[in-house]
Amino acid sequence: MATLDAEDHSACGGAFRPTYAAPVTSTEPAAPTPRRRRGRPGYDQPAILRAAVELFNRKGYDATSVGDLARELGLTKPAIYHHVTSKEQLLGQALDDALDELTAAVTEASRERAGTTAYERLRAMVRRSVEVLVAHQPSVTLLLRVRGNSEVELAALERRRWLDDRLAALVADAVAEGALRDDVPPKLVSRLLFGMVNSLVEWYRADGAYDPATVADAIITIAFDGLARYEP
């Protein structure tokens, strides 16, 4: 860049002689240019598991391959195997997720507390079971469809039997209190109660006409109070 030097002005009889200053350079590094991402978005293991559960419910577990899951997600099979070892691992994780939630709900609802009756705990257990099913409907749906065709499925069925036994024991306690009739076997009552709750997987939709609380209230009313109108 040219500048005018005052001393050069006097030495040259009043004529300015331009001098040149060295260009100024910045010592700060230039901002990096953002890299553009290419291809499809990445999937983590929870996302792959959700997609697998949806596919298992839609096509059936036995009819679904890892290749089907890869195509569903727009990934390669090696990309799937980067996160899981087999489709059976995905099945086991999905079933454990459902069973862990149900077990926690049943255990908490049935826990003895001072001032509560077995009948009250039984009603609370049914309500919590409805809430868990609605909140985890895809994985619970898958759980209810297993038939014991593998070690993973057999283990899941064993855990389901524990839930049935826990509910039946609470029914028996409520009968002993005199809160429930004693002419229906507790084990049968347990299966009928869970049958009503489990039927939600076939028709309940989160965006439908009924919220979870309304559904839970209806099941509890029908199960414990019946449908018949009684005149006072």
C-alpha cells in the first residue's frame, strides 16, 4: 500500500515520493469450512431396536431377517451387525424392556404398605399394568406374541408366569380379606384380569378416543364392580 512520506516532500522540492508499507497479514487461523454430511443419518442401537420391534410386529419375528431390517433402515447388514450380534439379541432386548417395566410396576403396586389392603393393591396393580402397556405398547405387543420357540422366548414366558403368579397371590389375599368372592379360583381371576389388560395391544391407539386413565378406570370398574345396574 503506497504512503506519502513528509521528509521526502522537502528533499524533492515539494514533490511527494511514495513509499510502500509491508502488507499486514493476520495471525489468526481461518475458520474451518464445515464439512457436509453425506448419505443417510446414522442409527444407534436404541433406534435399531425400535425399528426391529416394529418390523417383528408387522411381519412376525420368524419371517423377519437382518437383511429385512437393514433394508427398512436403509443400511447394510454389516452396519446392523456393528451394533448387534443377531436378530435374537434384538428380540431378547425388546422382551426384557417390556418385562422389566411390567415387573417393576407389579412389584411396586403389590408392595405392602401400612394402611393399605390387598384389594387396594390389586386395583393399583391393574392400573399400573394398563399404564405400562400403553407407554410401551410395541414391546409389550411383541412379548404377548412369543410362543416359546427359542431359549429367549422360553425365558420371557417364564417371567410372564411370575407376573401371573404375583397377581394370583394378590387376588387370593383379597379373597382372604373378604373383599372378593371366593367361588372363582384366584389363578383364573389373574388370567382374566391380565386378559382384559393385554387385549389393549389389539385395538388401543394413543391418538384414539380414550386416554390411558379412562381405559384403566373402565377395566377396573368392569373387573371389580361389573356392568349390571343395581337398584338401591
